[in-house]
Amino acid sequence: MAKPDSLGQFEQLVLTAILTRREDAYGVSIHSKVQELAHPKPVSLGAVYVTLDRLEDKGLVKSWLSDPTPERGGRAKRCYRLEALGERALEESAVTAKRMWDNIVEVWGKQWVKQWSKKWAAQ
Amino acid sequence: MGSPVRKMAEALAGFLTPPACREEVLGDLHERNATAVSFCRDALSAIPLVVFSRIRRTADAQLIVLQLCALCLAYWATAWFGQRGLIENTNGLLRLAIPAALVLLGVLFEDAYANPGRRSPQHLVRGPLIGVALTFLSQVALWMFHSQLMLPLAISVYGGVLGLLLTSALRLLFSPQSTSPQGPQTR
């Protein structure tokens, strides 16, 4: 099986958004999820498109056009789903992030985690 | 929702978005924005990146380098045989590089805006033709605002024709068909 490339942070966010949106992963829904994940940083729709194209070129996601819907002015959605390579790449990123988190907590302590959680929840 | 301004903005956005991704981008913009103002703001921030992404997907680096070399050679050879003094002048090479770069720009944009569902042999010549047209427009602009950088008409014409022939031949030999998986495919 081919080994996936390492992912950039924004690519990780987009892949996570596709994973969580499941069957409903298309431009608008992916963008709103990425915005939620990247909070408080603003995310532009164009940046999501560029990343989706790049992920598709890398073979990490697959896309197809759905049927047109009236709420979209009679236009179709381009839906996305993770390919096996994309799932592996995301898994590797998640494991690395977990390892990083554990090491940070080990050094900075549980008190820092509490403070950090409060600070980010308030934003 | 259906105001004339909104309709006009949607039509303009549709014109500016490459056909390969027009359907989903316009649909997303329509769904996200209720007002014409927010639609325009969203479209202005998204479409340049969509075009950039399309150029990245359709551009073949090796073919671009080959075409750039062919174009530079075309203008340089025309100047060499037509007006050799131009090459030795200050800004001589810059004056020859401007049209070559513009033809290449035309080719890049034509490839990005080509409809993947309707590929024809004309497409291979259309890009360089648009580029040559851009070159003539740029010469008019230079004549109006910065005449020191303008090329003599004969070099513009013969260089443009030679460049057109060379780039079209290269595009016939190494077809710039996009290998990107994105297209109007369904599940």
C-alpha cells in the first residue's frame, strides 16, 4: 500500500471536516466545520477549495457531483469522501498530535490543561 | 434573492469561475449568501483562489518551460534577423521578454478556463492565440504609457506568428490535457 505524504495543518483540518461530515461533505459544510475547528482563526472558502483540490490530486479524497438542488439555485454539490490513503494520513496525523499533546501535558502539567481549556472555551 | 444586482453578480461570478468547477462554486456561493453584497464579498475572496487552484492543476511545469523557451526564441530570433540593434539596446531583452510572458499567461489562463467536457484540437491553438492578442493589447498600452518598452511592429507581428506556431506545435506534441481527477463526474 502506498505511504501517504505528511499533511499540513490546514489539510488535517479539511480531512477531519470531511470525516465528520460523512455523506454530507461538500464545499459549504466542509468550510463551516473547518471554521469551527480552526476557531478563532478565520478561514476563507477559497482556501478550502484549494486544499480540497490538492488533497484530491494527492489521492487522499475522492469527489463527485450530486444532483442539483433548488436551495443552491439549481446547481449541484461536489461531494467528497476520504480514500483509504486519506484515512491513513489522518490517522498518522492524529497519532502524532496525541503524542505531542501527551508530551506537552507531561512538561507543563495538569494545571496548565485546566487553564488552557478555560481560556479557549471562553473564546 | 432574485434581485437584478444579485443576478448580475452571479452571472459575473459564473463568467470568472473556470467551467471545470463553476457548478459547485456557484452553488456554494448561492447557498452561503442571502444578499448580493455578501455574495460579492464571498465571490471576490473565493474566485481568485479557485482560478489559482485550477491553473495549478492544469499547468504542466515541463510544457510551460518548453513553451517559454520557444516564445523567447521566437521573439529573439525575429529581432536578430529583423533589427539586431534591439537586442544590444538597454532594456532590449526586457522588451522581448514582455510579449513572451504575456503569450504564456494567455496559454495558462486558456488551459485553466478550458471546459474539460469539451476538449477540441482548436483548444491547443486558442491559448497561444489569446496570448498573441494580449501581446498586441500590451503593445498598445505601452505605446500610450511607456513607449520605451514598446517593440517595433514588425517584430511584434513576426515574433507573435512564430511564437504561435512554435507553441501550438509543442502543445500538439505534448498535449496539455489535464490529468487531474476532478471533472464533471458523478458517483
